[in-house]
Amino acid sequence: MSKDARDCADVTADPVTAANGKTAVLYRMALPSHLCPAGQKARWLLERHGYEVDDRLFRERSEVDAFKKSHDVPTTPQAWIEGERVGGYDDLRQKLTNYDPDATTYKPVIYLFAVAAATALILSIGFLGAVTWQTLGWFISVSMILLGMQKLRDIESFTTMFLNYDLLAENG
């Protein structure tokens, strides 16, 4: 079980010497008005991979700013494992899970089509009592709705992409 979070970050203790074996040192924000989600995810990831977390919380903004300046880091959380600084949450995730943010993954699209297929089957069996050709129509319809919703996640990017395919906008 990990150590309880401290009332405030111990910036005087050297994280390099404290981060040995299966103990990781994690500095993260827990301000009265903001609990850092990346810090929470970093702690969960460390615990999931069997590390005892020496959790050092910043309770005031001035502590965060002083820490970032003294360690020359742009952000918190910051983690140390086996005597060396790993970095923030993204760096920690890459180290512990071999996650590659630039790798192409088709999992979201596969999940989207799986949900569309399940929805079409449920609609078909619910309304018609059997799987018919209408199931394929519902699958396509639900897929188009879900794909359209994906575009709403980043409208700016979608409109820019759309303009790249608009021949009239190119000549304008």
C-alpha cells in the first residue's frame, strides 16, 4: 500500500535518493481549488505497476512555481523512479507501458463499429424479432451518427480538413 499523501510537498528531501527499488517519488498539485488529474493518473499508474508511492503534494501555487523553477521543469506532476527523474505523466506512461503517442491505433474505430453493430442487432431483434437486411441499414445509420459525433470533438480541425477537400475554396 502506498504512503499517505503528505500535507505538503517535502521539497528539501532529495527525490533521487528516496526513489529506490519499488518506491517512486511523485510531486503533484493538490491545491484547494484544483486537484491535478494528471497527478492522480500518475499515482494510479505507479501503484498499478507495483510501486510504493511517496506522494508529495503541493498545497499552494507558490510551492508549485518554486518546485518547477528549482527542477527546471515546465509542469507537474513529476515522478522519480530508481533514482532518476522520469518526468510528467506522459513520460511516465511511456516508460511504464511503452505507450507511443504517435503510433496509429484503430481501437477507437473498432469500438465505434462494434457499438454500432450491437445497436443495430438490438434494434433489429427488438423491433423485427430477427436479424434481417434492415439490420445492415441500421448498422450503417448508427455508424454514420457515431462518426458524425466524432467530428464534434474538434470542430476547428474538422472545418480545416473539410476546406482541404473543397475545390471551390481552393480557387477562391
